[in-house]
Amino acid sequence: MAHIIAIHAAESAKLAAVKAQMAELGSPTIRVVPYGDNQYLALEGSHRLAAAAELGLPVELDVVDIDADDTRRMSEMGLGLDSDNTFDELCNVDSSNPVYDLDIA
């Protein structure tokens, strides 16, 4: 089981289309950076994370080193890796960044 903070909340209209695709294609791959044991910050895939959670699908994680664009995006989310925040504190930074508890494929 992995705990993953999404970039933003999923939009319901787009989520329905993504769920239909995933029902056919199966588990998504999500690009993430690690933030502790089985804890990750997603760099993409908010709709795929939400769809996987609703469909009960596991996710595949593409764990990467971050680059300047990733650092900027995470900073905009208030999730800078240079902070001293714990994962639980990051989960409470902004309620528009949902946290998903998903099995790993």
C-alpha cells in the first residue's frame, strides 16, 4: 500500500472519461518522487489516481529523481522537498491535494 499526494483534485467530467479508459486498459503508471516509506508526491496523474481509487485498481509507480520543473511544480503546490514538513503535515497543506492509499501493481 502506498500513500500518494495528488497534484490537484480530479474534475468529475474528465474523471468519468479516464475511468472508462482505465476500465479497459487496467492499472495506470504514475510518475512520483519518494517522501518516506511508501509515501510519494505525484508529479502527474491526478485523474488516474482518482480513477484507480474508485475502480479498486493498483497503480504502477515510476519513481524518479526530480528536476527543476518538478521542484517548481511542487513548490507551487506548497509541497517543497526542502521543507522540514512530515508527510502527514504535507497532507494537510492544502485540502485540494487529495491523498490516495493505493496498492502497488
